[in-house]
Amino acid sequence: MGQTRSIIIGLALLLGQTGAAAAADLGLPPPAPCDGCDSPWYFKGFVGAANPHVDDISSELFQTNDFQVFHNDIKSSPLFGLGIGYQFNKWLRFDVTGEYRGDSTFLAQDRYPGADGTFNSPQPGFNPGTNEHTADIQSWVGLFNGYIDLGTWHCITPYVGGGVGFASISVNGLKDVNVPNASVFYAQSNTETNFAWAVYGGLAYDVTPSLTLDLSYRYTDLGDASSGRVTAFDNSSSYKSLNINNITSNDVMLGVRWKFGCCGAAPAPMPVAFK
């Protein structure tokens, strides 16, 4: 394999020298030099996996009884994003990104005691119960990011970074099933927009002067989310919302950066007419 590669490189150099000499003999200008990218701007696209975490859930009902939360979770989902950036110098760059985090399932379970504070035979109308919450979660995230490139070795550049921006989180189709009390509650959809921040670590690989592959990890704090008003199926009662508190996410992303103003292949010479 190494010998074949050496032969190919040697032939390429020989052909290049022969082509340059032929061009000079024909009176053609030499091809323009290509030593990188003239513009500091770049465009990026990325895909990844979002792995969210929820600290806790709550509602106004939690203030009137001793609720115990057993589980709360937002399942992993894909994410897709685009951005535009500026390479300030060889160490520092900035970009603005927008991303859609795909539809994912929210799950939570809790229980509460009856009027006597236990889960034994309760007084009529003051039964203990459980709640099994399910909903769909969607979000849009916009961030202004800064990165420090830590040097390049064999076309590989490790970097760290951080970003600030917003997260718009929608809670759709929340259902609250209370099996012991044979009741079901449904919630209106609701969207909350919060301050968001992120920290990055990653590796970039320069495939060509204009094309860079980017593998990164990101910790993202998205803020809180909540449903709309939650109402019993028979309209017998309702409560303001179910709150999903402090959503964070461990994201893994694969991206591509295209630098503007980069030289491509040298233009083909104009045909020469021979008399």
C-alpha cells in the first residue's frame, strides 16, 4: 500500500511539472496559487443525540399533600442544527447556532397519602392515590457560542467552548392517570422560553482547507418547562400545571464546517487553436 501511494504521488508531481512546462510553452498563465481560505466565515451543520435529565416535578397540589416522586425522565431524542461562524484567529472562533430537538417522551410517577397520612383504608373522599404522567416534549435551542482551539496536530484540533442563548420547550399531550381513584386528567399544551447555556469539548478534523469534521460533547442547561392547565376527564376538578424542573442534557454531536472563500481545484486552461 505504501509503495503504491509513493508511485501515485510521484506520478502526480511529474504530471504537475509537465503540465506547468506545457502551459509555459503555450504562453498560458500559471494557475493561481491556493494556500487556504481567504474568508474567516464558515457555515456549519450538525446532528446528534440529546440525552436529557430532569431534576424534579411539582404542581400546586404538592403544597397541599405529601407527594413522593418515584421517577421522572425525558427519553433521548435526535437533534438537528445549523449555524454560521467567524474564525477570529487561529485560536478563537465564534458561531451562532439554531437547533431542533426531536419529539421525546416524558414519564413521571408519584404517590400521595390519604387524609390520615397513610396508604391504609382512607376516609371517604380523601383517598390516597398515584399519578402516572406522560407527555411529548419538543424544543428549539438558539445559542451564541465561543470556542478556544487548542492547537492542531496531524489535522486534528481539540477545542473547548461555551454558549448562551434560549431554549423554547413545549409540553404537549400531558396525561395524568390516577389508577387507585379511577381518574384521568388531560392538560393543554404549553411552551416556555428560558435562558439556556452550554459548555463544549470536542475534536475537529480538517479533511480539506474548506471542509472540517467536528465531533463534540455538550452539557446544556435548558431551564424549566410546564404543561398547560390540567383538567379531569369529567371536568370535576383541575390544577394549574405540572412543572418539569431544571432540564439539563448531555448531548453528543457530529458536525461539518464549510469555510467560505477557499480555493478549489485550479481552473482548466482555455483550449488553444492551432493553425
